[in-house]
Amino acid sequence: MSSNVVSPGSWFRMDKLSTFVGVVGSIITISLTLWNTHTKSLIDEREGRLKELEAGLKERSTGIEESKERVDRYKWVFSLFGDLNDKDERKRNFTISLIRLALTSTEAEQLFTSLQTSSDKGLQEVGQTGIAAIQVGPIIQLTAQLNASTPELRKSAVAALERDYKSSPQAIAQVLKTFEPDKIASLSPSGIINGLYYLSDTDPSAWNAQQVAAAKQAIAQIEAKGAGPQTKSSLDALRSLLQKVPAGQ
């Protein structure tokens, strides 16, 4: 018998060996897959923690910078306090305006409110002036928009004034200022009509005698310039409103 012939027993042993190697290979493959999955999970978790830590550090750094900026603003505002008691009213008002610009609306309101409760009468007056300035700020902006270049802004301003300042003496006074002799020339026909429209729709009880006089002067000036049908209608509505203002106000 030739020596190259493989016996049946040998084939059986080789077959078992192949099966064993295949099983071991599968086990190794599965083990490596599980290990790789576990390792990737650990890496992903570590990267997630690093990102959270980085975000936390950035947020903390931003908070520190904001705190520094806030402290610097407060120091600068404090340096202006000496001018709040200045005898020159224009300088006091200018200083108040600077403080309002340096602080947020909430910060400025808190500051001036606290000044109102001060035992120093001068600071009390500053607090009152500051609060009045804060309250009149939005009114000044809306009043300017009555004469804006776009219809959308003009309509929005009229609607806001009618909605929020129908009974506001400050708003009435501010709109009347736009009709003063040295300012009325800068008003467009739309600006004039918008101002008259708001004034004629205000609460008569919010008016005082000085404002009534100013309104009558404005009516005379507008009529002297020549008024179209829409303007005349608005003037008539304002006259009607003035007749409803309680006597003695």
C-alpha cells in the first residue's frame, strides 16, 4: 500500500481539527467584536464627558467675563454719582442719561427706585427724575416713529400709543411737543395726521390746562399751513376731545 494514502481515521481527525479551529475562530471573532463594542462605548462615553466638561468650562468662563463686565459698568456708574447732585440741571440730566445707557433697563430701574428711598433729598430727586426718564423712553421712541419713513412703522407706533398710553399725560405731552413752532416744520403730512389721530383718541381726564393750550396752538398752526380733508377731519376730532377735558384740569 502506498504511503500517500490517508487512512479513514486520519480524515476523521482532520475534520474534527477543522471544526475545532472554526469554533475557536468564531469565538475569537465574537470576543473581538464584543471587546471592540465595549471599547467604543467607553471611548464615546469619555468623549461625551469631555464635551460636557468643555461646555461647562466655556459657560463658566463666559459667566466670569460677564461678571467682570458688570462690575466694570457698576464702578463706572458709581464714579458718576458726584455729578448727580450738580447744580447744573443739564449736567444732572446728562449724567442720568449716561447711567441709563450703561445699565440694563432692570438695573437702571432698581437703582433709581432705591435712590427714591434715600434720606438725601438730592438723591431722591435724582431717583424720581431717573424713573421718569425710564418711563418716557419708550414714549419718545414711539412718538418719533409717528413720523417714520415707512407706513408700517407709523401704523405700529400709532397702535402702540393707543393701546399702552391712552391715559398717559407723559405721552400726550411728548406728542404735543412735536407740534411746537420749532419742530412742526419737520413733520410730514402723515406725521401730523398720526399725532392728531393719537391725541384725539386719548382719555380726556389725562389732559391738563397747559396741554389743552398747547393743543389749541397746534391746531391754529396746522390750519395756517393749509390742511387737506383728512387733516381737517383729524383736527375736528381733536377739538371735540378738548371739549371733553374736565374744567379746572
